[in-house]
Amino acid sequence: MKSFSDIFKKSFMEGNAVDLQIPNVLMALISSFLCGMIIYFIYRKFYKGIIYNNNFNILLVLVSLITTFIVITISSNVVLSLGMVGALSIVRFRTAVKDPLDVGFLFWAISIGITCGAGLYFMSFLSTFVIAVIYVLLITYKNTARVYLLIVKFKNEANEDVQKILVNVKHVLKNKTVLGGKTELTVEVKAKVDNTSFVTLLSEVEGVYSAALVEYTGDFGE
């Protein structure tokens, strides 16, 4: 007579396999691909960084497909799922993701893969559409105030005149270097796009070598 433990082991080893139907697998992969392509076009159209990376964008589509494939596989067999979890736990990704938005896109692609792999196609398309709309609205929001880095190089004797101009500008000191009678000043400035006349005033001050204004996007710390 079989014991309860024997029955449990048999059901665990043999009774958990799911008969994977090819149409269901194709439906999951196609749905994941379509949602991944929505991410692809959203990322390419509304990218705001310095240099657009098409390889990363292609990776987003592949991540959604691969995640779908993994979810389908592990859902077919409990033993296989435990083995795959153990195998994936040793994987280490060493590529640095420098833009926080890129991390969000990666999680978005993974979520698509999970929902499509679980057969929740309507949830996947609906969530993808809602997230895409919210992202587009946020990224296209027009804010007249921009953040810039102002870099001024001048003689030490011109420091007083430079400070008189900067008093009227909303700024935060980031770096100041004094060497050999020369000063290099780096400040964070918040100003409107059409209100950057202070750069011209600084460049006209006697003793100022240069005044450069660069829009700060967070990509200069590489």
C-alpha cells in the first residue's frame, strides 16, 4: 500500500506538467512581441537623452519575448521551474544602466513578458497602453524652467563684477577652482529658455575669458 508521501511525490513529479498547445504558445509570443514593439516605438520617439542607443531598444523587445518564453516554460512543470530559478540566480549583469528611465523600460518589458506568459493578454495590452499614455504625457509636459550648468572662466580681479550679475540669477554653486590668478566657476542655473541674456552680460565683463551655458540632463557624470 502506497503511503501519502509516495502519492505526493508521484503527483509532484508527474502530475504538474501542463500540456503546452502550440497555438497558445504562439499567441503568448505574438502578444508579447506586439506589446514590446509599442515600447520600442515609444522609447525611440520620445527619447530625451544625449545619444539614442538602438541596441538597448532592441533589447527591450527581446526581454519581453524571452521573459514570456521563461514564464511559459516554468509554468509547464514545477520541477523545471525550480531548476530554472536556481540556474537564473547565478546570472550576473554587469552593464551599468545610467539613465533611471531605462530601468523603468526594462521593468516594463519584463512585466509584459510575465503577463503574456501567464496568458493575461488583455491585461498586457491594457497596461501597456495606459503606461504608454502616461509616459507620453509626462515626457511632453512643457516646463518653461530648465536646469543648466553655467561655466565661467575669468581673472580673479573680475570676481566682483561676475558676482553682481549672478546675484540676479537663481543659481547654486557646484564647483569653484582658483589657479594662477584665474578662476573657473561652475554653477547650476534655473532659467527660462528665452531668458539667458545673463550669459552675454558675463561674456562682456572685462577679465572674463568665456561663459558657457549647457543644459543639464544628468548625463555628464560618466
